[in-house]
Amino acid sequence: MKKFPQKTVTRTLLYVRTLDNLLEQGKKFVSSWELAEITDLTDVQIRKDISNFGRVGRPRLGYEIRKLKSILEEYVLQHTVHVVLFGVGNLGSAIIRYPGFHNEKIKMVAAFDVDKKKVGKKIRDVKIYSFDEATKVVPKTHAEIGIIAVPAEHSQETADIIVASGLRGIVNFTPTTINVPKDVFVKNIDLSIEFLSLFCDIQRT
Amino acid sequence: MKKFPQKTVTRTLLYVRTLDNLLEQGKKFVSSWELAEITDLTDVQIRKDISNFGRVGRPRLGYEIRKLKSILEEYVLQHTVHVVLFGVGNLGSAIIRYPGFHNEKIKMVAAFDVDKKKVGKKIRDVKIYSFDEATKVVPKTHAEIGIIAVPAEHSQETADIIVASGLRGIVNFTPTTINVPKDVFVKNIDLSIEFLSLFCDIQRT
DNA sequence: ATTTAATTGTGAAATTAATAACGATTGTGG
DNA sequence: CCACAATCGTTATTAATTTCACAATTAAAT
């Protein structure tokens, strides 16, 4: 499988999401221009991205939505992603309950917390285990990604547990940088930085 | 004020965060190489970014942390950002309680929900108002940014209210694209896309 | 059947971002 | 005081990404 730039992948996932919505609206075809309007990108950008995956559009008609969607998914969404959560606090619970995950594409398969009072309980069918059980439980879940939603001061030890459990992907919601082996991929989501950088955008105009 | 690429701004905010931590550890100086280790960037990248803001480093010693921090903040963090929240559900409540916001840089000043049972209550000193009150209440709060944490199907109407309230920045947590005037800045945080793109990274190796 | 207009797909140009190379500076140790 | 080694800052180079320009295609209209 050819590999595409990170940015292309992100945009492609956005196209898939958009195509899903258009399908629900009963549309059959969509042009690059329409997609551009919806996604706030340019039509050329969209055609170029799509051209990575083959010649799928038809002049004068645009793209057949169902077909385009299935071709894009072939590259960026082969099968369901299984996720485990570390830290069932405010943010962690919200993530478990996040409606965007209640589809066939992402499945939360287990949660872990140090608080003994939470261990054994369930949130929305997701069972909560103790941190100590992680290296035993995680492999059984076939998870691919671990979420760090613990207090910032425990992010590194949580990352270590995630790595020890055999996961190769981490989404880190704490405002810290974690150290992991170089074959483990980390995505940092620092809400403060998101807000502050948006604020900079506003002020620069 | 000169304007810098979005990416430079994001990295700079990351530097500020890192410098904060180093200060807490009692460090006085830091080299570009050390910063690179921590942030997972390259030393050249860091020196280049910093050079945008002036000559502040000293050969053989590196950067004086306190000085560097204050210079960077001058460009990316002039004053506190005030934020209002729309949608006090699971995710919204978690955002209000998010510890990363309990500092002097970001301040949540009001929340809005359609649920009359929530209106009038408070979460962590943040008062919850009804949606109808937004255009009246928001201007009084001096907020700059609005958060959309409502169910996806109401994202557009919420965006319209935010725009009508005079805000020029929106952080959109719903998996939808919203339409806003072009002088309003939007940052989309689609958790599904974050997870799926990370999954692609993993599989591509 | 022919023309027309809309739309895709793509190679080239332009822009933006990252990396490398290296000179300049300055603490430090002899 | 001098040589050395570490580190910054900057210019040049390379790489990645986006935009442009336009040829190719084809549904629709006549």
C-alpha cells in the first residue's frame, strides 16, 4: 500500500465523513466544487487528493458518492479501530460517551482507572479495570490505540503502561510531552494550545 | 505586529508550555537541543522559530528560560483568552472542569444550554444560561471564543448564535462543518478523525 | 449527430516549510 | 590571555504542499 502524507489522510477522512452525510441526504453525485464548499477547501485540492486513489470521477457529473466513499475507505479506513481509555475522570467519561464513537468505525473496548471505587463498574458497556490489569487485559481486547486522560502528572507512567501493553498508538490529552519508543505513534491534543492558537489567528487580523 | 505561520504559532505555544515546566523545575537556562528532546522537534527548527522573535539566546549557555518565555508570550499570548461554552453535556462539562484551563491564560466565563433544568446552575463558578440569553450575555463577558459542544445536528444553529453574539473565534467539537462569515475563525476538533488518522499512521509502517 | 458547457485529472509553477551547512559568538579551562 | 568547544543565528538548499493552467472527457441540449 502506497503511503500518503499525513495531511492527505486527514482530509480524506473528512471527505468520508462528508460523503456519509450526503448519502444520508439521499444524494447520488457530488462535484469537487460542492465538496469544497462544504469542507472549506478548494476544488483543486480535493480533485488532487482523490486522484491519489484512482480515476473515479466522471466529467459533467462529478463523483458517485457511494463509489467514492468506498474507494477512499479502502485506503484510510480498512477496519474498525479498537481503543482503550486510561483515566475515567471527567474528560475520560465524556470520551466514552462521545456520540461520534458510537458507530462502526471506532470502538471503545476497555477503560482503566486507579480509583478502586470505579473499578468493576461500566460506562455505556465499557468495563473499567484497574491500571495493574492493563498489560493482561489490553492484549485480549485487540485494541490498537490507547487514550491518556489522566492528570498531567501521571501521563508518562500511563504512557509506559500503554507501551508495555503492546499498543502502538497513543492519543494524549494531557498538556505534556511523553517519551515513547520511536515505533509508537503519539497524537497530542492540548486543548489550551488549540484555544490559544485560535486566539492568535483572531488577533492577527 | 508581524504575522507568523500557523505552525510557528502552535510550536511557539508548545515552547511556552515547556518553558513553564522547566521554570517549575528550577532551571535557569535551556539549549535548543534540550528543547528539541522534550518537544520531539529538531534543534534547528527551534532556533529558527525563536529567531523570528529576536536574538535572545547566548552561545554556550542557551536561552535564559524566563527571558525567552516572556519574549515568546509577547507574540502569542498577550492576554487572557475568555471563552464561552455552548452545550453543557458530557463533553461540555468536562471542558469546564478541564484542569488545563484553570490558569491565568484561559478563562471560561459563561456556559449556555437549552435544558431548562441546567439553566441557573453553576459548574465550577461558571454560570449556565439559556441559549436565548446568549446574544445579551456574551458581550458583557468580553469573551473572544465560543465552544460548540452540542449534539452534531445543532451545530449550525449554535454557530449562528455565536456569530450573532459577536464572537470571532469558534472551537467546534462536533463532526460537522459549520458555515460562518469569513472573518470568523473556526477550529474543528473531530475526535473520530484524530483517532482514525493515528490508526492510519500505525498501519502504514 | 453535433455542439456546448461543465467537470475531471494532471504536469508545471509557485509557495511554504523544513533541513543542512556554516560562520559568529562566547563561556570555560588551561 | 589564549585556545577550544559548545551553542546560537542565518543563509542556502532541499523537500513538501498547494495552486495554477489547461487538456481530456462526456452528459446534455439542440
